[in-house]
Amino acid sequence: MDHLYFVADYGYVHYKEVSPRVLFLHSIMGVGTNIFPMDAEKIPKLKSMLTSFEYKHIAAFPSFIRLITHNKLLPELTKRITELDSLDSITFHRIIDNEPMTFSSEDFWIALNYQVVHML
């Protein structure tokens, strides 16, 4: 729990543009090792308690962890560094149930910034 409080508090103080609740609940829909603290059947209830922004970032968080820790995403971004200004969206699969998700470029960069806070 200390980790959850730390990243949420850090986000509240240093990343005011977005919701710190994403950082507090980031692992509820899965962690990088296929552990799911919440059953997929509870997704509708979770979704009803969050803003649409918070929900999509919480749902995507484990996917971004996996893309980064499995060394897939960052090398691909590095390879395409000259194209990043024209990035429109990214499509990936949600870890908990393999549902496809698409993020706009703005949400993509927000998600990566959440990951930076998470790795502190």
C-alpha cells in the first residue's frame, strides 16, 4: 500500500494536470506478472466510480507496464523518433481481458508520464 500512496501523492503534487487517482488505482486491473487484484466481472462497477479519463488510464496501465518492461515499446519509439510528432494514436490490448484499446497521442503521452511517476 505504501507504493500506491506514494505514487498518488507524488502525482497530486507534481503532475497536477491529471488525476492522481489513476496512480492510486493503477494496479487494480493487473500487474506485470499476470496477477489481477480485481476480477474482470467487476469492471463495470469500477468504471461507474471513475471519470472516463481515469478509467481508461487505469485500464491501460498494466498494458503499458508490460510494453515497457518487455522492452517492446521504447525501442520502437526510439526507432521512429522522427515520426513521433505525427503520431495520431496507438492501439494495444488490455491485460485483464485482452480487449483492444486505442489511445490518442495525447493520452499516450499522459500514460507514459504516469509510468515515469510509477517507476520512481
